[in-house]
Amino acid sequence: MTPNIQMHAEEVLIPVKGAKLGGELILPPQPKGIVLFAHGSGSSRHSPRNQFVARMLHEAGLGTLLFDLLTAAEEELDAHTGYLRFDIELLAERLIGATQWIARQEATRSLGLGYFGSSTGAAAALMAAAELGDKVSCVVSRGGRPDLAGPDLERVTAATLLIVGGNDTQVIWLNEEAYARLRCEKALKMIPGATHLFEEPGALEHVARLAADWLLAHF
């Protein structure tokens, strides 16, 4: 643990097709890579779970970009309909736009790129990784729905780690199904006793350690 490490934190506005998305870019000194977070259903860049994981990635020497996949107006609409959070193609398109943006920034253009996705955001991360090919080195899914990436699963070349809670029965089955379809370097890890949101003591920390190790090994 390196609690006194000096971070560069910056609020950013990311231009993507048809929208501008708010985000937070945090870089440690001499970052070993940059991780873009794709949050899940009804969540935002302020998700306490993703913020917790991001802090542990910073301590491991990784930069992070947490950003909103939907605009404020879209989030308001989605709160009533629940439709946009399952529009995986839209979410993947936004993630691709953010990836292209981060690759143009002077501070991050030379860094390896990875994704950390949760819930439906994991499907968007895999779909984006399939589209971008070797531009994305690795993907981590936390309690994700990788099955929603559909036929794009077979096209993913980024090293992919699927993490699920040992007590999240339905999601385990969906992850096992998606895992079988992946053709890239891959691993499936279960956190014993954890449920879908990894709220049990130590569960989210376990997720973050697994994620950091996987990301660092593949940048």
C-alpha cells in the first residue's frame, strides 16, 4: 500500500458521437497503464464500488478513467424506462469513443489500455475490445453480463478475466457460458461466499487484487 503517492486528478469532458460525457482521469506518477471503467445498469462514475477498485488500482501504479456512459438527460430517461442501460451497442460505441479520446491525450497516448466492466458494462467492454482489437490489451469483468456481448465474444483478442461471486448463481452460469465462447487468453475466478454486488467483508478487495494482478500482467 502506498497511501502517500501523489496522484494527478482531472475532471474531463469526453466528446463522443452525439454527446459529451463527464469523467474523472486519475494518473499516478509513471503509470503502468490506463484502465477505462464501464459501469453497469443504472450506475455512474460515482459508483462507490468502482471508486474503491479504482483506488486500489492507483496503489498498484495504474491510471484510471471513470466516466458516465450516458448523458444526464439519458440517465433521467433511463431511470424511468431502464432501456438504455441494456443498449449494449450504444454503451460499446461510447466506450470506443472514450478509448479513442484517451489514446489522443498527451499524458496517456503511450500507455497500454485495459477495461474494467461491471454488469452490462462488461458486455460493452467486451464488444468494444472486439472492435478495437490489439488496441486493448486486457479486460476485467466484475459480476458482469459478458453473455450480452453475443457473437462478438469470439472476436475478442484482449486477455479477459471474468470475476463472479460464488453465491451469484445465475450470473455464474452466464459467465461460464460466455467463458466457453471466448477464444482469447482467459480466466474465470469465483469469490467464495460473495453475492452479486460483492458487499461481503473483503470481497471487493479480493476483486480489486485479482483485477490489478491481471491488468499488470497483460499491459
